Amino acid sequence: MTQNSKGFTLLEVLVATVIFAGAATVLVASYVNILSNFERSRVRANFEEELAYVRAELQIIQDVEEAKEGGDFDMGNGVSGIWFSEIEMTEFPNLFSILMNVDLIDDEGERRQLNQEFYLLRPTWGEPDEVDRARQELQERMTEFREDQQFGWDYKSSL
């Protein structure tokens, strides 16, 4: 009696199913990872857009006290919030170190706090006596540096 097999054995079908399930698992995990990365990049882009909006609002303010107090904003896309900043003049005249604090509420009611530190050159923010003192100190440091860095020729006479 001869057997004529025209199909797959149960073992072959099970092995093929396991291989297919493994491949499908890898593909689904990759797809979920891609979606997750896309969502993170979208959130990051929105985060940058929101900070840029508030930073632009800060840069147009002429009065330093008003800039420190901050204010509220509505971006029109469901995101609103309040911001304030901590401002200090650096050792360079009219250059300010700014720590901007932003409290956002998105369209889903989720609250996020964002902080950003940057430098801003604002001649209208400095007190005249503070600016003059910083300018004088900077000139003194530059003079000392020039005196220390002379390489066999008189730097001041060549000016």
C-alpha cells in the first residue's frame, strides 16, 4: 500500500505558522515604534513652536519689569498659558541672562511647565548707571588682557 501525499503535514503547518507569527510580531512592533516616534516628534515640534511664540512675545517688550512679570497668551490652537521670566544683566553691558518659565494648558486640559534659558541683547532694559559700570569693568578687563597678551610690539601705539 503506497501513500500519495499531496499536502503538508501538521508539523510543517505549525512551523510555518510560528515563523509567520514571529515575523508579524516584529512588523507590528516596528510599526508601533514608528508611530511612537512620529508622535514624539510632533510633540517636540509643538513644544518648540510654543516656546518660540512666548520668546518672541518677550523680545518685543521694552520695559524690563514688564518682561519679568510676563503675561498670559493664547496661541489659537487650543494651547494657552502664562509665562514669566527671571532676568539678570551679565558682565557685558546690555546683555541679559533670561530664564523663561512657561505654564501651558493644552486643548485636552493637560498642564505642562516649560523652562528655557537664553541670552538677549536689550539696550532698553539696562539701568544707565549699571550699564556704565559694566562697560567700565569690561574696558578694564580688556585693557588688562591687552597688556598681558602683547607679543613684543606695542599694541596701543599701533591703533
